[in-house]
Amino acid sequence: MTQPAPSYVGERVQIGTGKAGMKPLAQSGRVVLVDGTLQLFDSQQKVLDEGPLDAVTVARGKGLTAGITWVTIGEKRYSLAIGAGGKMLFTGILRVFISAGGGKKLLAAVEAAKA
């Protein structure tokens, strides 16, 4: 039996956790939406966390944090900078512009899958 194709894949994702999302978990991870499940992978492609969309919330940051996408799976909150992983010299405002597009696409994919 074949696996269903992902409806969203975010590559080169900086993933963090903690109070402000500042504790790094992955510098170049992945976020995958497949078959009603959101999965977060670390830089070695090991699953960090996953959960059904019923237990997932996604929100985009505003202002200077517009490049950050906040994902909550169950009780655990993660910060995602999609497309900014592996680019350590892109920090601050430049990181916001690089990763803002990936967050919009993830939010749209999650909303479409929940509909």
C-alpha cells in the first residue's frame, strides 16, 4: 500500500521551543502535513513531534516576528522559521522576510485540511 502524498512540506526550518521559542531544537528541520497529521522533524530527519490536526493550532507572528510561525501540538508550543534554516547569517529583519512566505503556506494548508 502506498503512503499518501504530503499536502505541505516545509524545508530548512529552524525549530525552537520554550517560553519565547528561543530554545533551539533543529537548525535545518522539516514540517510535513500528511493525511491529517502535522509532523515536525529535526535536522537528522527524526520526528520531534506529531499530532492530528484536531490537536494542532497554527498562528503567524506579527510585526518583527512576522517570519515566525507558532505551532502548538497538544500542549507543546514550537516556533518555526520556515525556509530560514541553515542560514545563520540571515538574522533579525532579514530572517523575517525570508521565512514569512513559508508560514503563510503552512497556515493555508492547515486551514484547507481542517475544512
